[in-house]
Amino acid sequence: MARILLVDDEVNLLRMTEMMLRHEGHTVESHSTGLSALAAIDACRSGALPYDVVVTDYRLNDVTGLDVLRSTKAKDPSTQVLLVTAYATTATAVEAMRCGAYDYIEKPFKREEITSLVVSAAQKAAELRSTNIALRAAPSETHGLPNCIGRSTAMREVLALARRVAPTKANVLITGESGTGKEVIARAIHQLSGVKGAFIAVNCGAIPESLVESEFFGYAKGAFTGANRDKPGFFQAASQGTLFLDEIGELPPSMQVKLLRALQEKKVQRVGAPNEEAVSVRIIAATNRDLRAEVEEHRFREDLFFRLNVIQIALPALRERKEDIPLLIQHFISKFNESLDKNVDSVSPDALAILMSYDYRGNVRELENILEHAVTLELSSQITVDSLPAYLRNAYGDAPATTPNHYDIPDVPPVGDGIELECIVEDIERSLIEQSLERTDGNITEAAKLLGINFRSLRYRLKKYGIK
């Protein structure tokens, strides 16, 4: 049974509600003032057992129900809050939901109504705590490689191989779809290698072909118009360190020959310079292409492929290691809390279900983008479905499932005859709600999908218009 905090300055109603909930087997603590309730809520931070549900009147003598709601959510986002009000308005409902209320109930309420809401709210609180205990308890499991997170079998194998190869000087080829974290693995290998030089990352597909040689090997003063000084290239900058060649499959054929020679001879020659200079650089290359197929199609040199592919690390797509998603979610929430100065510490069960179900064509990079979007927009301390990107919500039924071919909208009188805009809008809204319920045989959840609103919004409108 649930642990409940009741707050109401109408003592008789407070006692009656307390008796009803105790009769259902719940543990109930009652307060007739908002300030005493706030003190009790604050005590939870000091080690007292958290409440599962807080049921508070909207209008109190000292503070408001919204104050109680905000304080509750600040102390423990998993605690669910029900607002009780005799003055229900659209503004009240919107503000309550924006602040994180589970629901609101109008006075006078029936026994079965309050007890049913308390049970469902308590269940949600339990689900949230279970979800977030799992998220927090899940170890980072970087396996000794910085920022490389994963506990799936596929990632354990990847990280174990990366850790083994890190202390060596062997060239590494990292393969995998875009967004799987190839550069993250490359940086981790560099950090664990113990070398003193820098990690230089190069996107081979972003450099114009005419500049590739001078960018890789540097140039001497006077080599061409505008060369007013000697300039080192990527190889010199990465001396005694690591040169990460991302999208190596994009390298033009003419440069593939020169790169192969540099790797074989461990020497480079600046454009316009008379002599070669020795370099000691470890190469980690990465590609989302199948380089073996590129070799067969004569688009990539076979000898360069074998020179780069001493050790191959194949990164799995995120959809192939979904058990790592909770770890990555917690990692990105922490990251964006710090950079955005936010205080998000959990994910609602509905939002987590969507995040776990999605296939992520953009892999970890797309998940990171989604979490940045959610943390940025989230007003509470818990990521909800509403803070996820629209395309993700729409993919799981938040948008209308079908679009009606027509709407039987009531006739609108000409403006010149005088109209009451709000009444006309309400008539149209009522008509569309009734149509949606008729189309779904009274299923409120499906009707809400047809209308493109959430379940609670539709339930509020049903009460507003007296629709059964």
C-alpha cells in the first residue's frame, strides 16, 4: 500500500479523506496547513521515508497547492502529486501539469474517484523509483576506457580488444555505422597508450582534394602563393602521438599512394621542401564503408587497406546493443545537466519505453542529440514524453493515428451578425471530440490520438463539456 501525505485546510474534509484512504490500507499523514506539509516534505531529504503520493488542496490559507507541488517535485521527482480544487479552470490545469502534477480532481469528489487516482499515482511512483534505481545502480562499465560505455556482450568485446591494443603501436581500423562512437574509441585508445604526443583528428572527407597533401604533410615557405611561412602538417602535429583519420574511405586515390609511402617509410616531405623528415605517428583510421568491397571495386588501394587494418575493431549499431541505452541515457543526462545548468535526474517510464524501442539510425550520436533536446526543454527534474523530439513522439502514437476525411463542424454565423468566438470554438471542439469517441467506440486513449492531444487533455475536456 502507498504512503500518502494529505494537505487541506478544511479539517472535516481532511479527516474524511484520511479515513477513506486508511480504509483502503494506505499509510496516511495529514496536515491542515501548507507550511507544516512543506516541513514534512523537506524531512524526506533528511532520511525520512519518501511519500508515494501527495494529495493537496489547491487553495490553502498560507501557501498554495502549487507551492506544495513544486517543493515535492524538487525533493523527490518520483513522488506523485494530486491537486484537489473547487475552482477548476483551464489555466489551473495547465499550470498544474506544467509543474509536474500527476492529475487533479474537482471538489466534491467521490470515494471511488480519489481512491482510484491514488492507486494509479502510487503505481507510477513505484515504477519511477524502480526505473531510476536501475539507471543509477547501473555501473558506467567503461572497462578502463574513458567515455566508452557499455555492458552488452558486443561492447564488452569491443572494449576488451581496444584495451589490449592500446599499449601497442599497431595501426587500428575502426569500422561501424555513422554515429556509433568511432572517434570516442580512438581517443580512449590514445589516452591509454601512454604516448606523450597529441591526438590529432582529421576528417578525410572534409578536405578539398587540392589541399590534402599540404594539410597532411605541411608546406615550406614560398611553396606556393600565400605560403609566407613554414607550416607543419597533420603528421608533424601528431608526432609521438596518434593521428586519427576519420572517414578514410573518402581519401582520393592520389593521396592514398602518398599516405601508404608515409606509413611504410615513416617519413614525410612538406610541399616545396627539398628533404624528407622522419615522423613517429600511430595511425587509427575509421570508416563507415566496407573497405574490402571498396578494394574489390578498385576504389581503395589494397596495400593501404592491409597497412591500416592491422587490428580491426568493429563497432555495433546501437539497435544491436539496446541494453546499453540506460547507461548512455544516464551519461548524457549528467553531461547536459552540467553544460546546460539543469537538474534532471530521471526518466519517466513512458519516455524510457520510447527511448528503448527506437531503432536509432543515427546511433549513439542521435541518442545524444535526443537527450540534449529533452534536457534543454524539460522544466521538471524528470524527462517526460512531452520533452522528447516530436518525430520520436509521433513514431510511437503521440500524433493522430489517422486523419479524418471530413469534420462535421457546426455552422458558423457571419461575423457581421455578431458572434461569441469562445462559444463557437467550444462547439467545434465538442463536435470533434464526439466524432473521435464515436470513431473509436468510446476508447479515450485512441480518441486522444486521433485528436493529437494526450489522454489527460482529453479527459479534462470530457469533464468540461459533460461528455460521457
